[in-house]
Amino acid sequence: MSKKITNILCAVCFSAFLLGFGAACVFGAPVEILVSERRKAAQFPELSAQSVADKSFFDGLEKYFADKFPERDGFRAIKAAVELGVFGKKDSSGVYFADGHISELDKKLSESSVEKAAEKLNSVYSRYLENADCRVYYSVIPDKNYYLAAENGYPSADYERLVSVFTSNVKNMEYIDIFDCLNADSYYKTDTHWRQEALGEVVDTLAEKMNFNADGISGYSARELSDFKGIYASRFPLASMSDRLVCLSSPVTDCAAVYNLETDKKSIGVYDEEKLKGYDKYDVFLSGASALITVENPLASNGRELVIFRDSFGSSLAPLLLGGYQKITLVDLRYISSQLIGDYVDFNGADVLFIYNTQILNQSAVLK
């Protein structure tokens, strides 16, 4: 076969490959959920004169076709293999693998963001707590990079500086340090969140500082619910990894009355196993992110109430604190304005705990 014919055949095959993938991308069925990436896929954008003029239609179209591209996961794996194996990069798509964990590279510390987070706590205190006879505490949940990054040669945020800036700006509250209560294995290997079954020391420390009775971890029954591939698994497809999703149950967690203000849904039990069918199985803990949730313990009669200002980490922590309280209210300022919570929450005489992950403090604009 002549060189000319070989070149023609190669060109034809390559063109057919491109045309085939292009046709599959354009005419293939829309994708609703990217399961491996734990998110909804971009949908075909609305076409209008305004969306064309401001280019939002074309931006949306690009995301739509990228999300429905055939064999998307396979090509992402090839990309990671080339970056790590051929070009010698230590990370791919902003994530790295170390000590059996996949983790995301730290973002640069934004002291101004941390200061604004402190201002948000102070504003809530002055608006609702100053005259409410409350016992007010706050804590910081370290990102798992605190235990992984520097010792494995990856850039690490200055966590000591973050805590210093935060604690020096928060007023009228008692700080509870939980950094020494955790280690890298307290977190899922494929996700940013902590594992509920690893929170024994955290719960004990909070109970001691806040003076409430908490059931020790040994008093719970551990149940494996499902396998779990966290948010980082899809971004580092070379490591075929998964975690086990475990919840801790007790008579208190099983009979607790849960009310979700956002969905107006009432249920019994703190674990929503219907969420195991969704794309984010971590939502099994108190049904996931929501503006305001109340959890009542019918087995308690001490009259004590706790209000937790929290992010998603609080969903798996709150059930372990319920033994010490008759009622726990969880407030997520990412989804409800701090100016509105007084319409729904009575702070008088309650314990109040602000507890946020360092990622939230470093991007505190998400707090309303």
C-alpha cells in the first residue's frame, strides 16, 4: 500500500472519528445527572434575543455539549494519565493522591474573607444573642489538607494564621479547638467531608466545653448503608476508589422528630435513606443541605436547646449531639439570610454553636 493511500485512509478514519463523536454529542439523548461527578448535567440553554446578545446562550451551549460528550469519564481518565504519567505533574484537575486519600489543592488564604466571616458571626450575636441569655460557642473544622498536604509535598494554606485571624475578630463567644480531635482518616478518602463514625473525640470535646451529656460513640450502632464515591473521585479517575457510608444509630436518632422548614417535610429518624438513591449519598444525613431544620428528641426532658449555625459538615455531627438536648435547630446561612432567622428561631436560654469548615471561612461570601 502506497504512502499516499495510507495517508488518505488515516485522514478518512480520523475524520469519521470526529464526525461520529460530533454527531453523538449533538444528537445523543440529553444527560440528566453525571453520576460519577455527583451533580446535575447542564441542560440545553434557553434561546432568546437577550441570551444571544449577552452570550449566555453560547456559554450554556458549551457546557451542555461538554456534559453530554460521549465517553466523558474515559477521556477524563486519559487526560489525568497524560498529565501525571507523561508530563510528571503531581496533581490533575486540581486534585492529588496521597496517603490513600484524594484531596483538592488548597486555595490561597484570604484573610479578608476570614475577617468577613467573623463579622457575620458578630452581627448575628449583636442582633439575636446579646440579650437572649445564651451560651455561645464557635469552632473551626479543618480541611483534610491540614493533615495531608504539607507532609506530602503539596502547598498548604496557613491554617494557623486562618484560625488566628478568625479568633481575633470574633467577639463574645468561646472558641472550641477540635483540630487535635481529627486526623486524615477522620475524613472520607474520596470526599471533603468527615466520617461520622470518626467524630468521637469531637463530640466529647464539645460536650465537655459546652457542659452537656453526650452518648459516647461506643453507645451507637454502626450501620453500613452503601458504598460512597465522593466529590473528588470523579476528578481523579485513575484511582479507582470508594468509601463506605456508615451512620451511627441509637434509640434517640431513630425516634427523633425532624422538620425541614424549607421543604415543609416532617419525618421520624435523622437518616434519610431515600437520599442513597440520589447522586450525593452524603445527603443521607438529615436530608442534606437546607436553610433550617429542627430535630426534637422525645426521650429527653431536660428542656435544653441547641442552635447550630453550620455548613454541610453539621449534618452528620448534629445527630451525635442530640442525646444532650431536647431540641436542636440547624441554621445554614448559605440558604437563609441572617436577617430572617429571628422569625423562625427562639434563642432565649439556648446553647448556640457556630461551626464552619475552613473552606467556608475562606470563601465567606456564601454566608448571607
